[in-house]
Amino acid sequence: MKTSGYYELRCAVVEMFYEVLQADKSAVGQAAGRCLVEFRGEARSGGREALVVLSVLLARVARHDPSALKRFEPEVGALRALSRKSSSWGNLTSSEKERMQEDVRYVLEKAAT
């Protein structure tokens, strides 16, 4: 079965986020910021990889420190724009698409409150 690489990238982002959070005793926003630097290429790609990185990181922020989402307004805006592009969702299996939709929806709901 051909894979899109969604889960590989998602797991890499989640793993780095929690490693930074634990190792550096960083605040949630700081850990997300560091991960954005580490995954800069993917986050700026403007395609599916960017949507994966942003949705995963911002969902972690929304879950653990929703008030910190305000510091990530440009990234939330980019997430919103990417989620509207059909090309960002291309080559995903139904389970991958569903999982990423959950993250995107969660971030946008929390950012709106």
C-alpha cells in the first residue's frame, strides 16, 4: 500500500514537540515555536506538508495552552488558508484526511474563542 507520509511527518512533529517540552522545560508556546523553526522547510512549503506541520503543532498548543494561540495568529491564518486548498489534502487516505481534519477543526475552533 502506498503511503502519503502523513503519519511519518505527524509523528515526527509530535515527538519533537513533546521532547522539547520535556527536555527544555519550555512553555507550550516556546516548544511550538522551536518546532516551527525545526520544521521550517515543511511549514513554508505551502502544501500538504505545511498543513500537517501547522495542524499538528497548533493543535498541541490549542490543547495545552489555548491562550497561547494568540501568539500564533499568522500561523493560524496560514492553516486556515491551506485547509481551503484542495491540493493540501491530495494523496491522503480517508483516515489520514479525517485525522488532519480533526486537528484543523480543533485549532480553528479554539482560535475563534
